[in-house]
Amino acid sequence: MLSRLLTGVLVAAGLVVPATPALAAADTTRAPATPAYTISLTSNSTGASWTGHESVSFSNPSATPLTEVYLRLWDNYHGSCPSTPVTVSNVTGGTAGALEVACTALKITLPAAIAPGGTGSVGFDLSIVIPAGVDRFGRDGSYNFIGNALPVLAVRDTAGWHLSPYTNNGESFYALASDFDVTLDHPSSVLVPATGTSTDTAGTSGRTVTRAIAKSVREFAWAAGPFKKITGTTAGGVKVNVYSVSGISTASANSMMTTAKGALDAHAGRFGAYPYGEADVVLDNGFWFGGMEYPGFVLDLVSTTALAHELGHQWFYGIVGDDEYTTPWLDEGFTDYATDLYFNKTGAGCSITWQSSAEKLTNSMAYWDAHSSRYSTVVYGYGKCTLHDLRRLIGTTAMANLMKSYAASHWYGISTVADFKAAAQAVAGSTDLTSFWTTHRVEG
Ligand SMILES: [Zn+2]
């Protein structure tokens, strides 16, 4: 996400050749793994409500049996629990418990424990009602934005189940790379930009069935409305679609297309080839935030900074995952650093002034929700400054190599602060980074 305070207007520059990363090593600490979601939803006449079915298969690569799974119903934050905009019913493959964590988590107890190496699946009926409000899950007149609405599996790692609360200051999301096969039956007058690659077929009278396939993504988002659409292709071969609500000028849409193409190729050159084939950019100047990232799909103001940032998230959180609630720096700070690099900004003059002994770069969203006025300054601002400072310390070439090898070694996986520190120390060689981490308050 990018807060509105941080957006501005800058000029795009830079194009580099994509590289192909190696796949990260198998992760045997996190489960349920390799989720494969199959979803079929039918909308009402406007795209503001959807009903249908979702199922998900998964595996247990960990050494501990899986006796339950949790669904995260993130968008129930936007309801008035126990009244929920996202409703799960008729669960199969397990026994549903009561809603937890302000209606954003649902435990499903499995009929038998899934042993290490085993697989399982659950299914359920699903209803989604999009509330009014120009938001990442919200409705702006006839335009619907449907982020984080599909229930996804929570992650269990060596610390146990992660059932973080939703935060509206940033993100709480933590999901493993997954495959999605999503069928959306909607009025033909409504376009549905979505994560993945879509194919349209005729439905019943006046309706279209859009099937979107996405591989190795952590979540799936879409929008529905009478958008204006333009299409382009980056120099590196990525298809880009820009969708605009009414009120966005053709010149603005074209300008954002240029930024999207430039930023996608620039990020790909620095961090590894963009693997998803296409990217959808959805523009609405009514968003209260600068932009919001989803796999292959971003919501944005008409803002070059916000767009370069959200597309940077394709690599940081999207491809290189992390637990956003626990370590927001790993996605926001890194994405803001990528944005600076795209705009040829060197971080000169960025200074770090800690306001208390408790304020640390690597604090969790629990801390930032209690100190929200400092969240952007520290996690984004000091976050990217720390990476600029690290570049100045170890050298530009070493830093570029670090960022590329770090992305490659966590490609479609999960990274931690400790992982990044170890990767940086390996590149820094004889330069001991211990005092650097201390002064920049990188703990973990
Ligand atoms: Zn962000």
C-alpha cells in the first residue's frame, strides 16, 4: 500500500533487461502449503454482490500433523461483526468453528490429521457483498473493487498459527504462493480486471463468463464496473491493461500506461523477470490511499510514484513473501527502495531520527497501529533510507547483486528479517554489518 501522504509526481526513467531467477528451496516449516483454489462466482446485475463456491486443496510439507486449517476472511473487517460482508457456509472436508479475530478467521477442524507429506482439501459456499466506499474492498458508484475478498488459508509456521488482526494502516496479509482458477459470471456490460490471465466466453443472455488463471500468487483480487480500458505491452513483453473509472482523462490513462510499462521492466531488471505475463492497473482518484497491490493487479490514484510503488510490490510481498503484520519493512521499505531506484533517487539527505527507544524499523503492525503517525515515516521513509545506506556501505554493485540474489533465493517463498540480514552479510564479506543493523534498528 502507499499512503496518500507519500504520493507525488515524478518522471519515469530507466529500462533494464530482465533476468531469470532460480526457484527458492522447498519450505518445510510452513503449512498448509501449495494451496490450489477453485472458485466459481456469479454476480448480481451490477457486480456489487457475488455468490458461489470455493474449494482449496493443500499439502503438509511440515514435520507436524495438520489437525485443522484456518480461513482468513479479511474483508469482514469492513463489516460489523457478527454481520459480515463475506460469508462462508456449508463447509465440506472439515467442521467449521465459530468466527474468530473480529470475524476475520474461521477454524476448520479436519476429520483426521494430515500427516507430514499428506494432502487435504476443504470446500464451502461463499457470499460476498461489497460495501459502499472507495476502498480496496468497496464500491464507487457503479465500480466495485474486490481485494482480499476471497477466503485464503492462514499460515502455520514454527511460531504456530498466524491469526493477525486486519489493519487499515497497512497490511496484515501472510499467505503462501498459491494457484487460483477463478470463474466469474457477470453482466457483459461490466469489465472484470483481475489477477491472472483471463479468458471470456459468452454466458446466458447479456452475461459473460470470465475465467482467470493465476499461478504462484498469494491472493486474488478483481474489480467490476464499466471501466474504460487501454492495453499495451512493455519492452520486456509484459501485457499491461489500464482500466479507468469515469473522470480519468485519456491523457492520464496513457501517462499511467507509460509508467506501468517502464516500472515493470525496471523492477524486473533489478529483481528478476516478472513472472505473471500481464498486469492490470485500475485507476480511481477517489481512493483514500495512494495505491494498493495485488498479484498482477493494482489499484491506484493517477500518481506515478504510487504506481511504481504498487508494481514494486509484485516482487516484495508478491514474489518474495513475508508476514506483513510482523515485518512490514520487508515489503514496504523494500518496495519504496525499488521505487526510488526506478526514479533514479539515491536517498541523499535522508536522515533517521528515532523518537523513542521502542521505535524500531522492524517493529510489527501492532506497534505501528499504536503509533500510526510514525508508520509511514519509519517503515517507508527510514525503511528505504536503510537500504540506501546499506548500498553506500557495501557498494552499488554489491547492493544490486544482493537485491537480485535475495529475490531469487526467496522466489515464491517467504523471507524474514534474519534471512535478509544473512544475505546482506554474505555479500558484505569482511565488512561486519552488526553495528549497521544496530544503528538502523534492524532487529530479528
Ligand atoms: Zn506499499
